[in-house]
Amino acid sequence: MAAIAERKFSPSKLNELVVVGKDVLELLSSAMYVDPLTIYREYIQNASDAIDEAERDGLYSNGARPHISISIDPRERTIKIIDNGTGLPANVFARTLTALGASKKRGSDARGFRGVGRLCGLAYCEQLIFRGKSTTGPRVWEVGFDCRRFKELLNDTQFRGDVNDVMYEIIQFDTFEDSRARTHFFEVELRRVSRVANDTLLNQAAARTYISQVAPVPFRRGFRFAGRITKHLAKYGTGKTYNIYLNDDSRRIERPFANSFALKETRRDKFLELEVFEVPGLNGGVDAVGWLLHHNYYGALPQQLGIRGLRLRLGNMQIGAENVFEVAFPELRFNSWSVGEVHLLSSRLVPNGRRDDLEQSVHQQNLLNHVGQRAKQITKRCRAKSAERNRKKVRDGRCAKPPTAWLQSLRSFKSLDSRKQRAFERFFAELLRSSPRKAKAKSTIVAILPKLCSIA
Amino acid sequence: MAGKNILLIEPGYKNKYPPLGLMKLAQYHGTRGKGDHVRFIKGENTSVLDTTWDRIYVTTLFSFEWKRISKAIDFALEAAGGNRNNIFVGGIAASLMHEQFVREERWHGIRFINGLLREPPAISLRLSAFDQELYSDDIRGQPIEDLIPDYSILEQIEYKYPVVDGYFAYASRGCIRKCSFCGVPKLEGDLYDTPSLTLIVNGIEKCYGPKKDMILMDNNVVASPRFKEIVAEIRDLGFTPGAKLQRGKSKALRRVDFNQGVDARILCKDPMFLRELSSICIKPLRIAFDHLGLRKPYETAIRYSHDVGLNELSNYMLYNFHDTPADLYQRMRINIDLNEELGIRIFSFPMRYQPTNMKDRSHVGEKWNRYFLRSMQIILQATHGVVSGAPDFFKEAFGETVETFHDLLVRPHHFIFNRFWYERYGGRDEFQEYQLEYEELSPTDRADLLSVLANFENRKFRYLRERISNRKVRNIFRFYKPLHDAEEEEIWRKQREWLRKPCPVPDDERVEDAGLELDLFAA
């Protein structure tokens, strides 16, 4: 390859050359998040980061308790996500909320760090408002995005402006004094929410199910493994939970794990054993920590339970869906037989922009490598349990011996009509009875069957 | 960073020497190196599947063991959970047939190392610092090639290498020659010096205790400009004639073995070379005799070695290359004559040529055919691959003249395999009948018979017989009908005592890849 000469453009020349077109904004909003429900994840993530910061600043010393409340109003078609975290100081409020991809959180412990997640709401409502207040001043500040206008501009082929021009068109500010407002809070309001995906955004049940799986909420009270899991995660400084409330429900949202679960209408199973593990980092230290809950492995768990699959979490927020580690299993299907989580600890493991998986790297490979080993062991358990059950069935006389290889193979040839098939079966059975070397005869039968069936 | 899990795999082929490359990698990663956990397996050992491996190295040796090598690489993939980035394949076959490995689609992403790990580790192993690969920052460390082999990993496997009690080292690498049958020019290139032998030997001794023998794998040590210094170094290390290693109460004779042989074309130039070599406890002295054209230098070299008292000689003999069976016979014969004349003992090891990039041993030289190769293999099987130096034994095994050798190669294989039975015992009548008929054949008939035999396969016997138009040939062809297992077992039962004689040469002096177990007709 010819080397590129190391010549630099002057800054002014570069300014002329590099164009940031308006379509970038689409990439950062609607294109980024495929599942509309991810907006809950993005805003809860920002809220929990703000609460962490408030805790560090000692803002809850007066007895207030950190919480995140979500209100969904299907009639007004609004969603509000409010937290009593640190809020944003007046001097940076507007600047922070209008910046694109310039988060100061990268490299910190915060869950988000790219500074684009907050724009996800742009795609799903007509008006997106950020409202907040910090302890530094008495005023409430507001930044609003006119999402309707935003879409129009994106689709307008005549519009020649760049990112700045679009932002100028769609953003409004406001500030006011509100004596009733709390000393510090942040609020996201989505107005006139779109009816996307069966209006799933305003579906309380769907939102609750989603949040219970994805958000850093505590385990259900009475879940007998809760204490041990929480303690294990806490040892590594992760697994922190937050109280999240939906609408007027005074019960906080909890994780969906329970001591037992229904596999199907007629069959229940329960968790028997907790296994915890570490994923050592390539460069030393522990990259991740995880837990598995073993049960009787009767089969795949139903999806609606919201617990199946080996899942991935960072800062106790789920990354990707239940199938994020599917590829680590020798057979994909066994992922849905498993229950467990992997919590990332190392900053070398970076979630991708969409947060549906990790950025590819040697460290991610290393994680997959180790998780793959666990997956293999789960698969072994699944197979062993299944074989054990089959043997028991035969023993109890509940089912006939499974057909032998040659019978299975014979029955798989659809070209034979049932009369011929029976004739063949009788013929070979007789042959086998009289054969002195049964194993050899069987393998020969299996070998010649395809040809025989094609002739017959 | 320490504490990584490193898996070393040697494919499940039979070989004579422990895998030096893997032993050096073990040193690099092991307790004296990075402090990782090193596990060594030979073949496919499923117990390793329960561990998460941070890196897997597979070595490869003979190119014709492609099948076993493939199995080992596929197994490595399984052990790595499909993560190709963690797998490294190196060694002789991976270098000689580099392209064929790289071309295999299912192995895409595995790093195949061509040649030696002569650069600092991260560079030789092509580790990317950009991708933050494990140990990718090791760009200044000592090359893995120069490390002391870790003997301790050999205890992790059941397989016993015929040769282990030795210092495995090189005093020089590469070769000045470019013989077209040889892999060395491609593997190592021109002759060059290696780090001090003394350093390696002392290092091994310090870590793993003293070793009885010194196995030097130089390709052409006599061509080295440092030859005299090298020999002096070996002397200084205590490997002089009669030297013994004391271990506890027992004492064992030490020996030096340049196991790749030395070059007759250089030895014959100056008696100095053999005089030097006679000052160390070299046993056996291996000299290659690759084609009849080397007769003069070869004979001179043998005479020189006799003059300096080196009488235990061993001799590599390439066949199935550009040579004819007669050429091979003559070379073996020359050895016998020299033995008789000088009263020495030369053991020859005929070695069947295979192109260095062929995936199996199916190559047939232009002047050979499969039938002859199989005959030769059967003869050698009876002698464990060695052509004895004793004249009587030789004449019995290979015939008194080129013609009788030729007739022997033409014989039905079960006549060769059960020679005593057919020549002296129960099968004598049948054999004599065959011989009478064979002697009746005219040169044309014999040529016809040969052309049939060239394509001979046991299971094709009837098919071939039906297509022979020459009446005499068809008639004699009946003797070539393969024996049933039961018939052969019957013969063996009756003459068990002559079936196998003990091998006249100890295991560690024999050739490692004579291919005696291979069934030429199985493919």
C-alpha cells in the first residue's frame, strides 16, 4: 500500500471541507433504537446516573429517598420520567441537553457515556421536553424539542441547512420559578406519543414488563436467592438497584424472578441451585461476574416469564435482549433453557451505541469465551436431565423404547407408502433376529436403506 | 496478567522426538515465563473441553499426516469455543504446506505461522496491539525460538517419545544446499548460526537436570564455518568418547547424535572433519546416501570415518525419488561391501520420498510403482525399517543381485510377508510352482505382468485377472490372489517363532517416519 503523505489541512480549510449533514440527527434518534420501549431504558439510565451523582454529593442526607417515577397517561398521550437525582445546574442546562455526542460521562462509572441516548425520544413523540432544577439555583429550566418540525425538516428535500440549522429550528428554551418544585430533579416529558408498534409505549403492562427485566430494580420480595445474588454482586461493587414506580402504583417495579415458575399450564418447575462465577480479564483482574440458577431443565422456559436466557448487564441495566449470549451455546436453543446473568465490571467491555450487544474486541471475545464454557456446562445439564427422564419413562413403562436407528431411518423415507414400509420393517426385523452379528447387521441396514428405498 | 490458560496440542501421530516448539512455548508461558497455566495434550483429549482457554497452540510435523493434523486443528476449534483468534498453528507442516492450511475455509481466522518464531514473541505470533491482544505488548522479549524447551510438560501426557533423555538443540540452522526433495530450504533457508549451545545445555540442566544424550538437529553442521568451534564446545560440555552420566548408582554411556545426518560431499574433502567428529561420543554417525551419484564422496567419507575409528554408522537412503529400484539396491549393496571390506557396521534406513507438500504418502516416483513400494514396505516391516549391516542377512532379505531383488519385488505380497513359510516350510511347493512359472516368462511376459501389478489392488484381483489377455501372465496371476485372513492366521500360527525377530537397532537410533504401519492399498 502506498503510504499517505502526512500532510494536514489548515483548520479553516477543514471547516470548509467537513460537512455534518442533517441526516446525522436521524441516525442519532430513530435509527439508533429499533424497539420503541428502549426509550424507557435510556431515560432510566440517565436518571440512575443522576441519582448516583446526587448520592455522592450527599443530597439525600435530609432523609429524602432516591426514586424514579414514571407516569404514563394514555388519554393525554404523555409519558413522564422523573428522578430526584442531582439535576443539571442552570449554567450548563441548555448546553448539556442540546449537545450531540459530547457526554462528560465517558470514563466515569456512569452507565451512559455517548451523550446521544436522550435524543431517542425524538422519534416517538411530537414534543420532547427536558425539565429540571439543581440545588445551585431556584429556577426550573426547560429545553423543548419540536419533534414534528424535526421530522418535517429531515424529509424536506428543499431544506439545505446542516445540523445546526435544524437544531435552531426545533429547540425552544424556557425558565421559570416554581416554589412548589423540589430542590433538585430532572424530568423527561414526551407529549403526543406516537402510536408505534401497537401503541406499545403507552401500554402500561408492556412498559412494566420491559422495565422489570431491563432496569436496575430490586428482586421480588420472597425470592429466596435474592439475598445471595445481591450479596455476591455487591462484593464486586455492582448490582445496585433503584426504586422505580409506575403511575400511582405504590409498589415499586421488581425483577420477574420467583422461586418457582410455570413451564406450561400443567407443569411447574422451581429453582434448585445457585451457581456464581467470575470472568477473569485478559490483562488481569475480573472483567465480569455472573450467576446461574439451575432448575430441572424440563425444557425451554416460556418467553413471557421474562427470565429466560443468559443475560448481560452493565451497572445493573440490561444490554441487549434475552438472546445476547445465544451464540455462546453449542445449540442456540439451550439459551432459552437457562436462567442467569453476567454483570460487566471492566471498562474494557464497552456496550455498543445501540446497547444491544458489546463492541467487538479481544476483551469481548474473552468474555464470550468464558461464558461459552458456562453455556457448554448448562447444555450438558440439559442433555443429562433429558436422557435421565427418557430412561425413567421407559423404566416406568410410560413409553416404548425409542425406535432404533435403522427403524428411525426407515420411517424417515417419505417415498415409501405405509404398506411397503411395514413390509420392510417386518423383513428387516426377521433378518436381524436370525443374524449372528446384530450390530454389524444393523449398521449395514442403515447404510443400504437409502438406496433400497429409492428403488422401492 | 499471569494465570491465563494455555493449551498446547500435538496431533495424535506417532513421532520420535518431543515437540520442541511447543516446549519452548510452554517455557514462554509457564512458571518461568508469563506465569500462565500450561496444559499439553497429544491428540484429542476431551477433558480439556471443560476449561476456558485463553490461547491454543497446535504444532504440526509431517505433511503427510494431514488427516491427523486436521483433526487436531478442528479439535482446537472446539476447545476454543469457535474463537479462531485464540488459535495458533505452527511447525513443519504448517510451514511447508502453508498455503494449503490458509486456504482451508473452515479454519479462516486461525493464525498459521510460517517458519520459526525468531522475532520477539508478539511479532512472531502476529499479535495486534491495536486489538489489545494478550501479550501483544511483548515486542522486545526474547524470541520464543531461543528459549529453553520446557521438559516438564512431557509428563502431562501418556505418550512416551522414544527419545526424551537428551539435550535437544541446534548448533546451526538452515543448509547450504537446495536439494529439491528437502523441506529445509523452505523452512529455515540458508545456513546460519544459533545462540550458544553451552547456554542452552546449561539452561536445560539447571531447570530439568542433566540429560544423557545430546541430540543436535542441525541440517548440515559440517558446512558451518564454526564447525570446529561447535565440536570443541560439545567436547567441553563433556560429550567425549566413553563419557558416562552418573545417575544415582547407575552409569550410562552418553552419546551425541546429529540426527539429520552429515554431508558426505563435505566430509570427503578433508579427513579433518571426521577426525574432529571422532573426538566426541557421536553415535551413530549418520551419513546420507541419497542417490548413486554420491557414491564416491560417500565411500571416501566412510573410509575416513573408519580411519578415525568411527565404526558405528547409520545411513539415510532416499528412494522413490528420481532413483530406480536397482539404484537403491546398489546403494544398499555398497554398504554391505564396505561392511565386509572394513569390518564396520553400517545400518541403512531406506526412506521413501514424499513431496513436502503432499497431504498423504501416496506419491509414487517415476521409476517406481505402487506394487514395488508395497513390496519394499513389507520387506522393511520384517526388519523394523532397518537394512542390517550383516552381509548374510542382507542377501537373504534383499537378494544376491539386482535381478533377484527385482524378482523379489515382483513376488506376490503374501509370499514376501510370510517368506520363511513359502521358501522353507509348508508353502514351499506352492512357491516353487510359482518360481518355475515365473522363470518361464519371457521378458515381454514379465513386462506384461509388471504393468498389471502396477495397478494392483487386493480387492481388484478378479477384475484385473479377467482382463489379462496374455495367457501365461493370467495363469501365473493366480498366485497373486490375496490370502483370506483365516488362511494367513493359519500360517502365522504354524510359524509364529519366525514372524518377528527383535530389532537389531535400539529404538532411539531408528528412523521415525519410515511409514511401516501404513497400508499402501488402504487409500
